[in-house]
Amino acid sequence: MRPAHIALASLVAAVWGVNFVVIEIGLDHFPPLLFSALRFVAAALPAVFLVGRPKVAWKWIVGVGLVLGVAKFGLLFMGMDSGAPAGLSSLIVQIQAVFTALFAFTALGERPGRARVAGMAVALAGIAVAAVDEGSSGPLLGCALVLAAAACWGVSNVLTRKASPPDALNFMVWVSTVPVLPLLALSLLLEGADRDLAALRSLDWTGAGVVLYVAWVTTIFGFGAWGWLLRRHPASSVAPFSLLVPVFGMSSAFLILDEPVSPLRWCAAALLVGGVALTTLPGRRKPRPAVQQQEPLTAQRA
């Protein structure tokens, strides 16, 4: 990869890592489900009128929109609203790589090699260490919701792989149109109209800024740049940069939110990131069977 492309991949990882701090700030202004709905409204409009018509079947757009937009982000925002710290959340969601490998094996028949199985075990050990670090008095419900969000992310990864969108930005913008109404309906049902209206009436520049960041910077720029890199480089070259997300997430949470990072949490981060790194290693290619050299046609005729 060229230095400029390495810098771009690192910038996307930084944007995604800082996003967890921005979500934490946004949850002080909005209920979690309403916040998630506003994020997709801002991501879809006006971009949906600029990217052209969908380039994959609607069943994939709706499927990914419901699993990624409603389930994954809804659970993530609710988990952080229930007390899961921003830095720890940025770490836990990386277990999506393990879920992706498991679901890909179940749905696509992609059998993981020994290195990937070992990576899953190491990553799960990291989650266990993080749970021990939080202790019985920690926000276990919030962390469980974030873990469920990671599982939904794994399902959406498999659906996206099945869809094979030729244009990542076009696909993400159209996917962003799907979760808006379901999230608004869930917000009205679970969070209440009074709470939603109060949040909208008290909207200030900080609240508007966090919505625009998670919509335009994280979603439009982040996924657009990531898709651009994947079209120009092998996935095995680009994917490892996502391992920088929890580094930026935990560091920014420490610097901006004064979120403590214990030695045990750094140990959990090392295990989880190392395990995820193993799951991203390409499997060994089976050697091609040797082609038996045929006798020349003239010799066969003779």
C-alpha cells in the first residue's frame, strides 16, 4: 500500500475509534434509539439523491439495514446508554470478527483454519478478562448488549458478503434508509414520545454536531473510504487496520472522557486484538494438483 493509502486507512480507524466517544456525548442529548434513528436520517439525506439507484437487490439492502442498522446500532447505543464505557465498547465490538467467522462457516460453508480457530479462542479469552475487569458491580447488562451488537454485526457482514455490492458507498447510503422508521417506532414504544420530543426541543449545536459526526464522518466518509481502499488493495492488506479502532477508542475515551484504563483492561485489549488479528490471516491455499503432461498428438497418432 502507498503511504497515502496507509494514512487514509489509519485515519478511518481513528474516526471509527473516536466515534465511541462521540456516541457517549450524544447519549447525554438523546435517548439511544432516537439517536440511532437520527444518525441514519442524516446519513441517508441528502446522499440518497446523489449516489444513484441501488446496485444490488432490495432484499440485501433491507436485510442489512434491519440487522446492521436496527439491531446492531440499536443494541450498541442501548448498551452504552446502560453504562458500557466508550473505550470498552470499542474493544468488545471487535469480537464481531469471531462472530463473522462462525456465521460464515454456518451459512457459507467457509471452514476456518487452525490459526483462525486459535484466534477465536484468544479473542474470547480477552472478552473473559474484560468481564473480570468490570467485576460483578460493573455494567454487565450494557456490556452484554454491546456483545449482542457485535453478533449482529457478524450477521450483517455475512449478508453483505452474499450481496457483494459493487459500490460500498452506494450500498451504505441505501442501507441507511431502512432503519429510520423501525428505530423511530421502537423509540416511541420503548422511550416514549415525551422523552423524544423533549430531546428534539432542547437540540443544541453539540447535539447537532454529534449526529452529523456519526452520520457523515463515521458512516459516509468512513465506509466510503474503506470501500475505496478495498477496491484497490486485497482485503488482507486493508482489514488489519481495523485493529487500530479500539486503540483509538480507548485512548480518546481516556483523554476526552477521563475514562480509566486498568492494566487488566489493557491485557484484555491485547488478547482480543491479537485474537482478531489471527482470524484475519488468510488461510493456506491448497496446492493445485499437478497436471499430467499428455503425449503430443503426433505421438498418439503414431
